[in-house]
Amino acid sequence: MASPSSPRTDSGGPARPASAAVRLRPLEITVLRHPLGVRLRGEVDLATVPRLEPVLELLLDAPGDVVVDLGGVTFLDVGGGRALARTALLLRPTGRQVHLRAASPFVCRVLFLLGWADLFVLPEPA
């Protein structure tokens, strides 16, 4: 039983330590040289987008189209989709495109539901 000075939840039970409530969401970002772009592995979401955005911004200054390999992406939320869409929108005036390689049906569906699928060159459905 928790001591009287232990943190408690609204229901009266003992509170979990803050570290127990945090789930790590790793995102591995690998820069690709040929073709120019990035390979992503893991979850692209609110917790990991701050690490992804600066990498995508660096690609804006490079020549040619950009490839984003999503074959290792296990989850994509609106924040991740927004980061990719922003990159595609910033490249458009220069005539460049973002090619999404190995995007899963889940990732394609998320981008479609958000109305952003037309911003990308998507893989052909299998």
C-alpha cells in the first residue's frame, strides 16, 4: 500500500512514476546520397517530428527531387504527414517533387485521408 505522502491519482490509487507513463518512440533517420533523400524507420509522430523537420529542411537546398523511403515506418500521424507535405509544398515552386518510396498502404491511406496524397509521387499499388 502506498504511504500517505505518495502521489495519488484522482481515483485514489497510487500514481505511476512519470518515467512509466512515457513510451519511447524511436525514429531512425538515414540520409541517402543516391538518390538524394532520407530513409525513415520507426514512428513518425508528434514525438519524433522535431528530429525529422531539420533534416527535411536541409534537403530543400539540394538539387533535384527528394526521395523519402518509408519502408521502415510503423506509424505516421498528422504531424508526420504535415512535415512531409510541407517539404513537398516548398519544393513545388522549383519544379521538384518528393517521391515516397516503399510507403505502406497504411501510410498512403493516412496521406489520402489528410488530403495530401497528391503532393507526392507515390509507389504504384501492389
